[in-house]
Amino acid sequence: MFRSPHGALPNDETTAVGALLWTGLVTTAGALALESEAFKAPTSHAAAATAAPPPPPPPPPPAVAGQAPPPPSHTDATIRQCSGSAALHNASPSTRPSSAAPPPPPAIAIVPTGSTFNFYELFNDPRYQPILNLCFHFLDPALSNETEGAAAFADEATGNAAALILDFGRSPGDRAALARTRAKQTGKNGGIGMSDYARRRFPSFLASAVTSQRACARVYPALREMSLTPPNTATATALVAAHGVIDSALADVRTRHAALDEQVRHWVDGTTRSAYHPHLKRGFQLPPLAALLGDADGTSSSCLSQHSLSAVVNNDAWLDAKDACDSFDSQNAGATVPHREATSLISHSQVGSGAWLLRLPDATVPRSIIPSDAFLSACQHRLGLYLTALDDVYNALEERGVTVTQHQRLGNHCLNSANATHRHNAALAAVHRALTSVTSDALPVGSIQLADKGDGTPASKAERRGYYAHVNKGHIPDLIRFGSTTTCWEFKCYTPFLPSGAKGNGSARCGGAASRADGHFIALGNTEEHLSVVVLGHPQRGDPDTEEQLDRVSGDGWVAAKDGDYADALAKGHTVILLVTESTGAFSADLDRVLRQLARTARASGSIDHTPYGTSRASTRSHYTFHSAAISAAIVTADALTIQNSAAALGFELTLDPRDLARRSTSGASQANASPKWLRNSTCIALVPILPVLIDYICRVEAVDIDLGEDDKDTWLEEQLEDDLEEHAVNHTDLHLLEASMLADLLLICGSFVLAEASQRLARERLGSAGAQPAWISSPFGFRSVSTSSSERLSDRASDDDGAAASRSSPAT
């Protein structure tokens, strides 16, 4: 199929292309491995490590006699260049060096804490684009038997690199293996788009060969004489093999889709849902290979695009991943959430769930740069891995004898128990920006406003409900557009990972009921039906006197009428739109429909699109892509922040005994070395310099009798604390993990702790038992009891500091 200036290549073989593919994919995989090693290195702002050379590539296919092998100098230089650029930085792609820029020095810079790392960003990095483009260019026409070894090696190397970057090693082996299978799925199918050349090389080759057949035959007429039965050339053999693989996969996918389509559930609102599977065009068929190659006018091959062929193998891969998830769930006896992995795959495969992965960082687009720790937590949660942010603190809890479940290590416990207001508000703001981003005469008149729900107190909520009663009595909408027709939007973002959910069996008294336990095979099966009933309600169906409660499989039975939160608005003739999302970033069909309609309106003549698109090459210019990614990212990053905050709270509970910290602060030991290893490596590192100062401060101020009221005393104590922090050169930004309420609790706990110790010491002295061990009351923070000598040293230190404390500025001492 290739022709040189001196004639066709011998035997229709492309050995040089195969060798180039080997070296190109190996080079890319080596760069990925180096990238992951850099990311896993100890975080230090000034450290740098020299890159170890990548593993030697497998030997290329043997050269054909009389044919010059590809020049090695370019490949060697490429490997050296890649090995010297293995660190990503917190910058937009527009600020990075172009592909024509000279390579950086051959050293791996340690990625500083807080820098942005994005797996997709790696594949779009200008430093790797020439190599990747070269590989992909030659992968399409290369014979499948020539790419088999290279594809397997590249998949393995890229998988190992992703396992290092995403910290697969913290999870059990079976869970890590399942995560690797899921990671190979595309972003739209619940994965992260990790390479799967072993599957995708067949559609790439077949689409390339068929679509270029007529052009190649004009240049090399002998191709018209190529026999397929039996194949008489290497190209013919590869075409028959690729066609057979895809044809077999298509038949298998159709059979399995048909079985899933038969699993139907009837919802209480009268609609039906079938088991989810990725979309594949119903009318798509793979014509016989002879018809494709003999297609003179191109009518048969016109529909045979790489996209349509890849959809077949991607569907096949997704169905295999779903079977793997079902098998894992059936054997996972310790699961708190039933069918957790199948539910995760279904939810992460919905529209919008992977949109945040496809958006590259751009400094000109607000909220598009996701910190590395948040990105890592989001990817791990997406793939069902144990979370790095929580793993260390849970290990410390286990060392103290606390039972830790996989539900906790997966992050579902902290996300389910946390307040979801932050996630809701962040995503709602993104939805509001999308709805107000287009101005057009085709849209209804009236501005879309975010409803004011008060400050969160019961009195404020009641007052605001009265304010919006003319729109909807009893419930405040999230978004309202006033005009000739009032429109209300209700936005919901719920988790699909429920430890227990209603199965929708209903009862003889109330008829059918919504289910919250179908998410492992129905899209949004754990959330949407339930929320539809809560928000919109539904009319009565069937006759309670003659029928049983609703049978969700057959659809027979009765359902009692139920008013939703917007019953009053619907009675007044207002339009109510329910926008449902899940904590995975998944969109309901209604939300997806609204965004697509807005995108069509934005493209229409006379419309004005106010979307603040970025200025870098990586930023999209598509209205739908931009806003779907913004909404998805708002949901996912809010949950990632919740995970980080939970890790910080757990880390605080596990900090050293306050008296031990105070004692260490007086010694010459470094504070970083004085703290345990898990604390130095966790997100709670900011607490290490704060707590000793805080305990030192409490010991001094509590030793002084301050004649003030409680409110004035608290104010004065906070002022003294600020002075102490400044004296110890503790940056106020280190308090970012401590919200105001948490800081107040910290003061109360430490102050009470010191006062309790002083009172017990006084009691021992009065009773004449100064050498007795104090009987400490159990603390929820796990404070350990210390010996009497330690407590005496701490109290003596507080007494020695009385003069210093009394000399500090105070209204009265």
C-alpha cells in the first residue's frame, strides 16, 4: 500500500513503518513512565532528581533484505528530549513552550505542591505532540500483525504510569485491576481514556485502508488484483483479520444490547427506563470486506469512519468492564453500598460525568485549573480506588484499634455524611452562568435570577418562603425567570452511592413507590425517579380497589397521587424544569437537553454568546462543551474539596497529645521531624507549626486571672493568639484548614484541656497524692494520658511564664 520514489515496497510490507511505530510508542510510554515517577517523587519546592533512562525498547521487527533501517539518531535524540521534560507545571498550555522550542535540560523537576497535573494535559502537551502525532499517523495504516507487540507494550507501559500517578498501590490488588480496566474506557464511557491500542488498532487500520483504497489503487493498480479468499498478500491478511475482529465484536455487542434492552422498569410517573449501555447507531452494519474494497463510487465505505468502527470496540470494552464490575460486586462481601462498582460505572458513563476531564487548564478561564490533590482525589473516586488523601489517616486510626471499612477509604462515607450545600451551590452557579450566557430574540423575555434563600437560619428561610409564595408556596425555587410566563428551575445534585435505598416495592395502602436501588443497571436509577416525585409529584394511576401496587417490571398496578414541592407553581400555570445531576458529574436528560438547546441558540443568527471562552489553544469554542465541563467540574471539585477537608479534620483528631506537642516545641528538635510520618505526608501539615504555638499560648494565658466577661475574654484571647502566631513566624495562610468555627473549637478544647490538668494537679496536691496517675476522661480526639512528671513539667512551665503573660497588654490582669 506504500510506494517509494523507486517503486512499491517489496512484498507489500512496511517494515520501516513498523519499526518506527515501535520506537515511537516506546518513546511515548517511556515519557509517561518518567512523568509518573516525577509526580510520585517527594514534594519539595527546591528538589530535583536526575531522570533514570527509560527501559530499553523491545527489538524492532527484522529488516527486510536490501532495505535500509530507519536512522537511529533521530529516535535516540527524541528519547533524550522526552526524558528531559517530564514535569508538568501549573500553567496554561498557551504559556508552555511550543513544539519548536528547544528541549529542557535532561532532568526531572519535582512537581511543586499545588501544581496542576492532568492526565489529558499530558497527551496534549506540545512537547509530546510531535511524537504522538507521528505514532497515531502511522498506527492507522500499519498492518495489525505489525502493531500487536507495540500496542501491547504501550498499553502496559501507559497503564503502569497511570497506576503510579493515581496511586493504585494503596488499593487491594483486585480493586486496582478493576480500576485499570475502567481507566481504559473513554472519558464518555466512565474511564479516563487511558490507551487501549490492543483493541483500537483494528478499527484504525480498517478505516484507513478502506477509505484510502481507491486512491491507493490509482497509484498502485496491482492492489485491485488483491485476493481476499484466500488472502495473497500481507495487507489482505491484515484486512481480513481486522474485519473479522470488528464484525465479531459488532455481533456480540448487538446481542448483549438486546439483552439489556429487555430489562425494563416502569417508574411511578408512567415513564419507562431500560438497562443502560453506551449508544451505538441502530442502523449501523459492517458490509462484507469484498464489497468495501470493490466499492467503485464509495457509497459503501462512506459510512465506515474510524469513529463508527471505534464505537463498536468501545461498546465491547464497556460491556466487558460492566461484567467485571458485576463480578467484583458479587464477590465483595465487605461492601457497604450494594452494587457499588456497577453503580459507579453506570453513573460515570452518563453525559457530563467525564466533561471535566476533557477541559484543559487555562489561566484565562475561571475555575478551569484544578489543583493536583483535588484532581488526584477526583480521578481515584472515579475509578473506585482508595483515596490517597484519606488513606494515611485511616491507617493511623487502624493502628489505634479503630475498624475502618472500604466505604470510608473510598470516600463515600465522608461525602455522604458531609453537608452538600457547597456542592449544590457551586454547580447551581455554573448552571446559572450557562442559562444567562446567551442573548437572543428566540429566548423568552425576562432575566433569570438566583432565588435568595436567606442565611440558613429557620427564621430566615421562613421569611424567604413567604417572599416567593407568589411564585410557589412552600418551596423556594433555585432559579426563576419572570416574564409573560414564569419559569422555575429546581437543581438537584445527589449521590448515587447509597448504603441502603428504597427498592420501589410500594405497599397496598400507597400503591407503587419510587426506587432508589436501580442505579447498578439503570442510568440515574438511584436518584432521578425519587427526585422527580419529590419535586414534581405525579397523578394517580390505576384503581386501588381492583389492582395491586405497581409492578415495576410489568407496569401493572396502581400508584397513589402525590403532590411535589412545586404543586402550587404548577397549579398557577408556571413552567417547572427539574435539572438532576449526580455527585459523579452525571447529567439527566433534561439538563443535557437544556444545554444543547442553548448551544443551538448561541449559534443562531442574531444571537449573542457571552460565554468567557479562554484565549489559549486548549480552550474550546463550543458553548455546550464549555458549560457542560464547567458544571461537571464544579460538582467534582466540590466533592474533592470535601474529601480534603475530611482528611484535615481526621488529621486534627489524630494529632499528637497537646502536652506532648508543647513539650516538643521547647526542645531543639525540628517540628517537621517531631511529627509522625503520616502527619508530615498528609494535607494536615499546616497543623504542625500551629498546634505547639497554640498550646504554648494556652499554657500562658490561662495561668493569668483575667477579670473580663466571657465575650470580651474570647476577643482578647484571639488577639493574643494572633500575636503569638506572628512571633513564631507562622504564616496566617497556614490557617486555611481551620475555619472560624473550627478555630473556636480548638481554643475551647485546648483551654479546657489545660484547665482540667491544672484542676487535677491541684486536687492531687490537696489529697496528698501528687504521684498518682490522673484518670483522664476519654476524649473524642484521642488525647493520650501522660505521666505525672510530664504534667508537672508542663504546669511548671506555665507558672514560669506567668510574668511574661502578665506583662502582655491586657485590659485587666
